[in-house]
Amino acid sequence: MTKQENRRQRERQDPHWIEWLTGVISTLLVLAMLGWLGWEAVMRPTTPPDLSIHVVSTERAASGYRVAFDIANTGTTTAAAVTVIGRIIQDGRVIEENPVVFDYVAAQSKTEGAIFFRNDPAAGEMSIAPAGYTSP
């Protein structure tokens, strides 16, 4: 903190109590954050990726039909090169199959994507499922 004497500013020798309070609070916040990160690193169990898909919407698009979906990873490990395959099944046979690949789906997160179909998904049974991933 500065002090003004005879139009000159001079640094005070004793810091103001606000400076001490700010320093103590900042130190406590940093220590708490480091403790939490350490706790998570040591105590959190490592589980493989657990991928699930939820269809959000089906819309008509210029190239056919767009099926938007969310893919969630409830595992504590990230999945890379995640392949999702969408199928339209009619009369027990696959009439259309389209894959989409996600670069990664982070651990305990959700990502959005879409698959385009030429045929109307409502005309048959639609299936969208994860087909595989690699470890990053």
C-alpha cells in the first residue's frame, strides 16, 4: 500500500490488513484445489469407458434424414476413435447402415452427434449403438 507525503508516494512498511486477508484466502483456495486434485487422482477408481446413446431428434434434411443423438461416457477413462453405427432395419434385414467416428469422448462427459440416412428411419426399426473405441 502506498502513502502520500509532500506530493511523493512512498510504499508503507506495514501491509494493510486487506492485503493479508487476500493472501491468506488465496493460499487456502490454492491448497484446497491441490488437495482435491490429489484426492481425485489417488482415490478415484479407474473404470473403462462405458458408452451409451440417447436419440434426441429426427429431422428431414437436404440429404435425407438427420438423426441427432447424445453419446455419454460414464466411465472414468476417455475413449478415442469412438465408432457409432446407425442402422435402419426393415423386415428383419438391414436396409441402411451408416457409421460416424468421434475423435474422443472424454471421461464422465457427453458429446453430441448426428447420422444422416437416405431412407426414413420411421419406415423401419432404427438402431444407433457404439461399435468400438481405442485407448488414447
